Amino acid sequence: MRTRLYRNGVVVKQGFPIDDVSDYVCDDDCVVWFDLCAPTPAELGAIGEELGLHELAVEDVLMDHQRPKLDVYDSHLFITVYGVRVDEEGTLQPVEIDVFATANALVTVRQNDGFDIDAVVARWDAGGGLAKNGVSFLLHGLLDYVVDGHFDLVQSLDGQVEELEDALFGDSGNHRELQRRTFALRKNMVRFRKIALPMREVVTALYRRDVHVVTAEMAPYYQDVHDHVLRVADWVDSLRELVSNLRETHLAQQGFRLNEIMKRLTGWAAIIAVPTAITGFYGQNVPYPGEGQPWGFWVSSLVVAAASIALYTVFKKKDWL
């Protein structure tokens, strides 16, 4: 648990207990922030009583797999966003961050410690004079860090798509590995798309008149976040189409290779069939020309070689081999 008290844009106190929050939020010059990581229902209940949070919003924190959203209540906002990270196995691991925003208090509730809240605090500390905007400033810093994480991830995904394109048309013969990477990338893309696209609604909703969060001084900064959100959403959609095209192209290539293999096997089978027919004819238990004579053996061998060479030449010319 981390707590901070801002007075007129300056940090004046840190590390105080949550029980003291109600003493500070009554002062219009004060803004309080505190962070909880995987809190218990009892801790959330205490916070709800301290800040007068709506019970439905508190229940949403306890429910997993919430969609990114913004809910407006009489005394506060409830926002759900997701930080993103990729584990060592290359699997996308989103981290849910729930936010309660009142007139002069911001509460962040993290699902686990996979989201670096210290980086958000560092961004706030670098904000300088903008901190006087209170909750509007703090909420912007949090959203800006989350969206920057989305932007970094989509750039990484774009690089992976380019690597797959190079591998697809390269000389690598490990088609099983290529198929595995394509499937893993598509899976990450689908999960990320469910996180990135609803962020457009979240950031856009902050500009509504009944929200009263974005101050005039912070409006350009929120507009910048909104622009990044739109770019990420468009980028994700384009990458999703590219991955689908890569998958279809890979399947088409496999079909083409199979046809090439079957074409060559059929050509060689035809070449082998002619000598087999000739030797089979000479192997009959009936008299045949040259039976028992050396010239009969040489004639049959010459016919086998000439027929095989002729078939190979014709098939090669027609690109059947």
C-alpha cells in the first residue's frame, strides 16, 4: 500500500494510513492518491466507506476479466484499464488496473504486481507545475503510461510480423516452428485487441460534460493520449489482417509444395513404369525376339535407357520434374 498527499501541486506527505484519507479529502487544496495491490474484500470495503464509493464499483474490482470501461457515479468515476507485458515464453499477460477518481482523490487497485506503479510515480514527479491540476494530472499520468505500454507492445508485434514475413518467404524449412510462431502471435493479437480497442471509448468518455475531470490546462495532454489510443487501435486492426494473410499464405505455400512434390513423384513414377513394362515383357514365359541371345539383352537395355532418357527430357521441358 502506497499513499501520497498533494497540497497545491506539491507532495507534502507520503506513507500515511488510509484511515487518515477522510481527514484530507475534505480540504479542497489537497489531493490524495493511494495504491492497493491485490486487496482483500475487507480492505476494499474499508476504502469504499472512507471515500463513499458505490457498491457496484467495488464489486467490479473483485470480478476478474472486466472490459476496459468508464462508469460515472454521482461522487466518483470508476475506470478499468489494462497494463500489458509479455512473459519469458512470449505470452501476453495483461494486468488489470481499477481506478476510482473523486474530486480530490485517486485510488489505483492493481490485480498483481506485474504493473510497475513506480514508473507511474516517476512520471508524476517529472510533471512539474502540472501537478496543481490535481486528479486530472494524476489520472493523465496513469493513462499515459498505460497507453505508452500499449504502443510499445504493438510496435513489438509489428516487428514480429515482419520477422514472420521474412521467414515465410525465406529459405528456412522449419515450417512447424513458423506455424507455431504464427499461432502464438495471432493469439496475443486477439487478446491485445480486446484491451486496446475499448480504450478509445474510455479516453473519449473523459471529455463528456458530466465527467468534469479534464481541466483546460490538461486538455491538450489528454488529446495526445487519445491520439495514441487511436493509433494503437488502427495499428492492431491492420496487424490482425496481416497475421491472417500470413496464415493463409502459409497454408497456400504448403499446398503448392505438396503439388510440386506430387508432380515430381508422378513424373519419376512414369519414368520407372516404362523400364518396368519393358523388362516385364521380356520376363514372359513365351518366346520373344533375341531370346537366349546376347543381342537380345543389349536391345532391351538400350530400349530401357532410351525410353527413360526421352521421358526425363520431355518431363523436364514441361517442368514436371
